[in-house]
Amino acid sequence: MPVNLLPPEPADLLPVAGVRLGVAQAGIRKVNRKDLTVLLLDEGTSVAGVFTRNRFCAAPVQVCREHLAAGDGIRAMVINTGNANAGTGAQGLVDARATCEAMALLLKLQPSQVLPFSTGVIMEPLPVDRIVAGLPKALADANDTHWAQAAEGIMTTDTLPKAFSTRVDIAGVPVTVTGISKGAGMIRPNMATMLGFVATDAHIAPELLQSLTAELAEASFNRITIDGDTSTNDSFLVMVTHKAATPLITSLSSPEGLAVKAAMLTVSRQLAQAIVRDGEGATKFITIQVDGGKTTEECRKVAYAIAHSPLVKTAFFASDPNLGRILAAVGYAGIEDLDPTGIDLFLDDVQVAIQGGRHPSYKEEDGQRVMKKSEILVRVLLGRGSCTDTVWTCDLSHDYVSINADYRS
């Protein structure tokens, strides 16, 4: 079961003016499953994206980059689950483009105005005929209130759909932010095996959108890890419809820009953390905060060394306070001039280590008390400076192995 995560209430997901969503059952991999989702965008919507840094990136990722670079104005997105269209060679590109062409034909658009997304099993041909056959049904279902259905329609090994909304007041006008994501395994930043879509009706200058999208991803989806594997299909898209009747935001450092960015970051972080909470086999949600670094980068290195350690993650699953594993991970994180005698370690309110050694008052039962919780804060103090960074992860259980061993069955 997910860690303190509930399915979204459809009524809590706020429509974003200029965005409609539709879902269909196309039988892409399994019958009687919502597996084809479309997003329809009003003309004038600005779109930006960040994608996986895996060099073996999937065909839809390559086509998305091409179509965004073309600058023709994105008007639609097609998302299929069950098949990643990755490791499919030249035919994969042909199939991704065929999906865009079919959607464009139905909507009287140019293919370059359509973005394709796929998630699922790698190295299997994309069943384009099923996708094309399902598009009319998905289009007929399109509605601005169908965020919850779309969140369900993009799931793979997720156990729950992931969707969040918020609203912020800008110059006396309500501005809406709503998003959905999917992901549960093969999760590591840059980015994770996830899809994320965040839309807002804010009136933001289009030239700000790419840097805003990268900033949102860096502070949310690039701060999560489940198993340390970087996928082939990761995509995070931000859509700005400009429908809110506010003055144009020309600077993200202005009060209005900061307010919109904070709202978008809230939704992005909720979506990212939901992926960790629904991590394959996860029983605990773990925040790893590293303080006192010379740079943010070295804090991040330490946080990920801890978060990626199978020994640390299995200890948390077992509620076994074998906490020397955390100190060992700090030591191999890659800080060449690290002084171990400057390290302090806390689990929630329990100080485990001081100046690189066991705290005199630390008792193992106190460590175990914290480790039995479903949500845990691991805090490391490096004693080297004033920088900090945070990563979110989960434990590693027997179920993770079972889920991935049986994934294609």
C-alpha cells in the first residue's frame, strides 16, 4: 500500500481554462484498462518540457524534443501506457510520428503540434493500430474536469493515481494550477521513470517558461529516488494557457512571478513525492536532509549516496537501526576532503552521532522507535558550510523484487 497517500478526489482537482482531457481503453497491453489519454490545449497555450538524460531515450522523447523545437504551437498530447516504445530502433520513431499524424488528422492540426508520450515495457513494438483506433474514443471523452480519469489513464505499476491542484490570488484574480503524474519504479533523477504534466491558466511571458520548467523539475522530480535507475521515457511538461485575466508576468522574481512559481512548485513537489510514496513495495517515506555543506552539490551527493544505498534502504524496511550504514554512505559520497569528525546524524529528534561517533546518550531503542514510523527524517550535518539540500526516497522491501520480477507476466 502507498505510504500515507490517498487517491485524488475528482472534485478537488480544479479545471484549468484551456485544457481538456480524455481517456479510453485501447487494449494496448491489457484489456479493460484505461491506457490511452489525450490532452487538448487551446490555441495560444505555451508549452515547455524537460526529459530524461538517459542516452538510450525512447522514440517519443526524441519526437517531443523535435516538435517543441519546431515552435509551431503545441495543441495536443497523446499518452499511452503498457508500452514504452523504447529500444525499438528506427521503427519506434516511425510509430511515434504515426501517432502524432493520426491525432493531427483528427484535430486538423500539423503533426508537429502534437506531442507523444509512452510508458510501459521496453523493447516491444508500439501497437500503433490500437492507439489510432482508440483516439476517437479518447477525444469524445475530453472534458476540462477529467483530471482524475487522466491520472488513472497514465498509470503503469502505480497503485494509485496521482493528481493535485492549488489556487493562488494574483492581482485579485484566482490563478489555478493542476497536475498529474505517474511513476512507481525505475525512479532516479535526471529524470525518473515518470511522466508529469502541470497546467496553469497563469499569464506568464512565454520566454520564461523553459527556465521555469527546468527550475520546477530540479526542485521536485529531480529530488526523488526509489531504486537509482534512470529510465528511458521520463518527461515533465508544463502548460501555460494565459487564460487568467491578470497582468502579464514578465519576471519570475516579481511578487506575482514568485507567487505563481510557488504554487506550481507546490503541485510539482506533491506529484513527485506521491511517486515516492507509491514506490514499488514501499512501506516508508524518507526525507534525507543534508545541512552544513560547502556547496549544494556536495549536500546532494551525500543525500543520494544515502538514498541509493540498498543496505540503508533495507535497514529502514526492517526498522533495524544499523545506522553505521548511513555514515558509510556519507563517507563514499565523493567529498574528497570530508572530515568525519565534523559529522552529526539525526533520525527525527534522536541524535545518533556527534563528531563522527556514536552520541553518548543514543540508545538503539530510540533509533528503532523512529525507524518504525511510516515517515522519517534523516538529517546529516556536514559541518563544512551553510548550504543544504533535500532528497525524498523510500525503503526497499521484498515486494519491490516481486513486483519487478513479475512485471511482464
